[in-house]
Amino acid sequence: MEPRVAELKQKIEDILSPFGFEIYPFQVAWYNELLPPAFHLPLPGPTLAFLVLSTPAMFDQALKPFLESHYLQPLTDPVDQCVGYHLRRVIERFPELQMEVIADYEVHPNRRPKILAQTAAHVAGAAYYYQRRDVEDDPWGTQHIAGVCIHPRFGGWFAIRGVVLLPGITVPDLPHRKPPDCVPGRADRITLLEGFNFHWQDWTYRDAVTPQERYSEEQKAYFSTPPAERLALLGLAQPSEEPNTTLPECPFPMLTKPQIPSKAGSWLSPSVSPTVSPVP
């Protein structure tokens, strides 16, 4: 890895890692070359970008302290607002750099996703994006099968949160790190994709590999609970009806997450583990 990329990566990790996030550098070209022009990031190919994902530790290390701080009231989407808060800290740490954050759920006015997060995770080497095309002689006929990313250490117990783009910083010699193929067998890939598409509620697809860490029972209960009831589940007061004037700005708009069932195949699937399900 180029020294300046390694240095910048370390500085960003120093900000985010204590709160349960991981980052992975990639070139915009690696992402764009897998997609048709309509989905390209409009930057030169060698432009540096970082993928940001959350691990199971994010719930205790970032989300719960964020909620308890009451910095954001009313809370519309606590997880997205928490992630936005921490990514803003990254931007503020580097005022000399031009940075653009794209959250995993952001869409253009025509509802086309601004980033295909699973494709970004694959090209960044963070998690292997398993798709129907990865199963030889698949058994699904005309059924639509959405793809899913699997992390080599966390399996499906993680979530892709977005990308940080750095226009003006080019890294033509950045080594391309391929994601580990941790579900190499045909039968295991079929089990994974069927679990994700048809049985996501039972959580088992996330154990496609033995994870280093899973979501805690409290975390699973939180994400399985209707959003309006989640604060009460943690023993926190419901947000006040009056907006809090201390609401900090976020680095990207807090949109409602679109539940977009992907009808496109291959790399065009916008689903982020999991968009098929409502649980991060």
C-alpha cells in the first residue's frame, strides 16, 4: 500500500475503529469497471475512496452511547444518524482534504442508488459479494435471487454503511486486494443465497462462516423491534416532539431508507446486507 494511503487509512481508523467501524481503500476505477455508465461514480478512475462498514461492536461502542447522549432529538433513524455523526468527525479531522460521503441508502431523484454498496465492498476487498452467477448450474429457474456479502471474520454479522470519496487524491499504484472467498463450495453458496433470500428472519445465513463475533441478543432484539419501539427497548426516553436546537449537522442527508427489492442481476443489485430484510 502506498505510504500516503497507509497513513491516511491509519488516521481514519484511529477515529472510527474504537466505535466498531472498519475501513478499506479502493480505486473508483475498480468499482466503475464492473458497472454500466449510469451507475458510475463521476470521478477519475485512480481517485481514492474508502469503504466504511460496521461490525457487531458498533452497537455497544457507538450506537448506545450516541442514543444515551440525547444529542439528536427527535431521532428519525438512530443508526443512520449515529453513523453520520461519526463520519462527520472524519471530515472535521481533515479540513484540508476534499471529502464526499455517500451513505449506503442514498438515492438520486429517479431512485437509482448513488452507491451499490455490496459491489463497493467486493472491490475494496472487505467482503465477498456472492451472487447467483457464482453458482454453477443453479437450481432457481426463473426466481429472482439477490446477492449478499460475507465478511471473512464476521460472516453476515456486519453492515456496509457507505463510502468516503477523496476527489483530488489519485492512487494509480494502489494494490487491488481481492476479497477472501470464504464460501467456496457450490452447496454452501446455494445454502447461503437461499437463506438470505427466503429465510433471512432466522439469522442463519449470517453464519455462512464461523464468525469471530455475532450481534448480541440485545442487538438482535433491537433490530427486530419496530423502529418506533426501539428506544423504549433500551430503557431510553422517547424523543421529544420539539426539535432540539443542538441538533448537529450531518455529512449527508438523513433520508428514509428505500426498501428496494433488486430486479437487476449481477453487479447491479443495490441490496446491502441486508436490504431484503430490515435488519442491519
